[in-house]
Amino acid sequence: MTAQLDLTALRRDLHRLPEVSGDEARTATRIAALLRDCGADAVLTGLGGHGVAGVFHGRAPGPRVLFRAELDALPIVETGAAPWRSTVAGKAHLCGHDGHMTFLAGLALRLANRPARGEVVLMFQPAEETGQGAAAVTADPRYAEIRPDFAFAIHNMPGLALGSIALHAGPMTCASRGMAVTLTGRTAHASEPEKGVSPDLALTELIPAMKALSLGVVTDPEFRLATVTHARLGEPVFGIAPGEAHLFVTLRAARDDAMAALVEAAGELVGDAAAGHGMIARIDWHDIFVACHNTPAATDIVRRAAEQAGLETAGMTLPMRPSEDFGGFGGDGVDLAMIFLGAGQDCPPLHAPDYDFPDALIGPGVALFGAILDRLLTDPA
């Protein structure tokens, strides 16, 4: 069993060696070894790809509690000058997943002294950045062995005071998905466009129609947002009247039912535009994130744990517009809470090329997870 583990050194070493979604094999191998060194009773590997789960049994029966961190980094060039900056070209931990993994490593050290009851699962999931990881892990048949009663995750949040927390019962992050539309007609010579079927009018109608689907502000239950992110008509040449167009739209909603309605409405727009201009339309879906909803019971546990850990509450508009796939661990009776933990008001934003997880946040993150564990798995009063 590991007697000592320098958490700051671990975080910086993870930062040096980032792996993007789906390619986290080396990181997963290291985490699995760490969990074994910390005396985990079981270590599951290859969950939903490269996912790793360390299981620690309490001394008596009780609830199963899952704490989640993410393995993956981003395909972005890091511009920071820290000695521990990325050594992998074009890839970097610019969202703080290196720090989140370190939180769970600190909790693993603490679990050398087993809880009075229950079971703890330290889940290191793959592919969070693409929205595929949580769904792949929970679809793995072995997940049934570790399916929790409670699930918790921390995401660092630049702009909030260092070590402060933000959460509420209800939606924390939005559902989102990428809609890739292909409109197919028929090419023609540019001198005889009437002999082809151009998707130009269908495309130019769809762009404002998609944007018009947006509704309300993020705090509204029916909030929805359609953002056009890419459009292409034909090829960049002068001799061909186009026969194909592509349109990318990101759909976003505060709740999954609102997302379902938005998907239906967007699909109808595509179908109508294609039919009206003699097009064949195809829709492909990418980067699908469900909404993350905190349950009242789990939220109350976090609030009490934060008080125990001496962490203050920060003001923040919730839910936040960006998506996070931790919501995939919820449902079916699982009490779940996502927690935003302030990374400092002067910290560069997430996904910025100069972002670096603040090492000063390691202590508060481990303390908060430890306090949650205390509240759930100590002997009942």
C-alpha cells in the first residue's frame, strides 16, 4: 500500500502527459496501479473504453457511494509556461481533469482506513469531453456491480473564489448535442445551373430558421438554444453549381424534455426545407450530452459536507450553459450531485490555452469529498 503520495506532484505529472477522449490508455494504466497501491478491494479496468473504477468496502453493509473524475484532456495547444506544461504536441489538460483525478487520488489515500459501512467507488471515466464516456461506462455490463446509491462529482470553476462552492437542487448543466445536416441535390455546370438542383436556398433558409428556435434564458425550464457552428455550400470552385450543402448546429436545453422538443423542431425544419427544394436530407448526431440534475437529497448532503469542510457558498447562475456528461450516472433512483468548486477569480477560463488547474484547490477538493464520505458512511447516529 502507498504510504506517501505527493498529490501536487501527481497532478503536475498527469498534466505533462495528457491523452484525449478515447485514447486514455496510459493514464488509465497509471490510475489502476495507483488504486491497487492504495489497497482497493477491487479495480475494474476497461469500463466503457479506458474507464477505471477502484472499489473500497466498508466494515459493515451500507450505501454505495460513487465519486467521479475524468481521464481525458483536450486537443488544444497549451501556451502556459509552467515547468509541468504538456509534453504532448497539440494536447493539454485545459479543463482541470488532471486536478479532478488528483481529488480521487487523495480520497483513495484516505480510504486506507475503511469507512464504517457501505462501499466507495472511485470512478475515473473516459471521454467526458465528447459526451460519450458516462454513457459507455454505464452501458458496460460490469457497471451493474458498482451501480451506486449516491454519485458525486466536482468540476473546478474559474471565476468563483478559490475553494468556494456553487450548487443547487435541479439542473446544473444543460443537455446538448451536435446536429450535422447534409442536403443533397444535383450538381450542374455553373453556366447551366437550371440543369442541377442546388441546395443554396434550402441552406440559406435553414440558418435563420435554426437560430429562431432559441428561446428564453438558461434559468427558464423551457430554455433552448440553437447555435449555427458551420456551413458549407458546394466546393470552392467557379465552374460547378453546387449539389451538396452541410450545416452544423449545436442544440442546447436546460432539461432533457426540452431537448427532445428542440430535436423534433429542428428535424422538422430540415425536412420541410429539403422537401420544399427537392433535396435529400440526412441528419447525423454527435457529442450527445444529457442534462445534469442534482437531486435534493444529494444536494443537502453536499451543503452539510461543505460546512464541515469550511467551504463557503458562491453565487452563480445555474444551470450553466455548457454541458457535462456526469448526468449520465443519474436516474433510476441514484441520488446525484455535481458540485462547482471555485478555481479563483483570476484563473483563466476552462479550455483557454493558458489554463492550468490551481494546485491550491487540491486540499479543498479532497476535503469536500472526504466530508461527503463522512456524512454517508459513518456509523448512524
